Amino acid sequence: MNKVGAAARGEADAVPETGVKLGRLGEYVGFRLRRVQNQLSRDFVNATANRGLRSGLFSSLALISANPGISQSELSREIAMDKSVTVSLLDDLERRGWAARKRSTKDRRRHALYITPEGERELEEIFAVVSTTENAVLHQLSPAELMLLSELLDRMYAVCVREE
């Protein structure tokens, strides 16, 4: 039994509010994370349907904003998408006028990515939608629990990236 399984055994056997037992799936953090992510993702897609956002567009734009000059390969790693998909996302961001690729001044073979003022405005609007869609979930946790959850998720992600 894995570490999560040992800790979650009692919880996995309990009947959650949905009335469906998780059984052995309750022992795996990946399943539990994915279940929450699927729900949040569905709510986000529904709330942004009028914007025509495809998967990865919002997170790419947000990461470019937070990391001016980020390379395409760094972005690809962080959004966990193939480099060819990342190129397609960047093409879409540029078509919308939300981001720009510029040759790196440090390495002419590399593109540095930047958000445009229009992209920043759009990003603020999308973040407002995300805040609304995640509101109910986030209110289930105290501020200290949210900080702990963020720290734990970051630590788990660091291990995943190191293993690639």
C-alpha cells in the first residue's frame, strides 16, 4: 500500500457526500487531484465559453505575464504540453494580440515571450472569472490550509519535474 493509501484508508472507505465510495482510488493523490481539477476546469470552460479559449491558452498567458522573457521551452515545460502544441498556443496568443515573441538578446536561437498591454487587460478579466469559478472550493479551506495546500502542491510538482 502506498503512503497516501495508508493515510487515506479510512477516508477511502467512508462514503463521501456524493454517495459513491472511492475504494482504492481514494488511496491515490493523482485521482483526487484530477477529480477536483476536472470539476474546476469544466466550470472555467463554461464561464469562458464566449472567449473561445482553448486548453493551455490562459495558463500560457498568465505564465508569460509573470515571467517576461520566458522561453518557449520553459513555457512548454510549465504548462506540461508538447513543444509543438506550445508553438500553436503562441501563434494563437499572437493572433489575438495578447503576446509577442521576440528574439532573445542573450541567445539568438531562442524566442523570449512577452505579454502585450491588450493581453494584460484580457488576463485580468480571465483571472476575475477564475476567482469566481474557484470561490466555492477555496472557501472550504482556511487561509492557513490554502497556504499549506499550495506549498504541498509545489513540492509535489517539483518532484514530477525532476523525474522527467
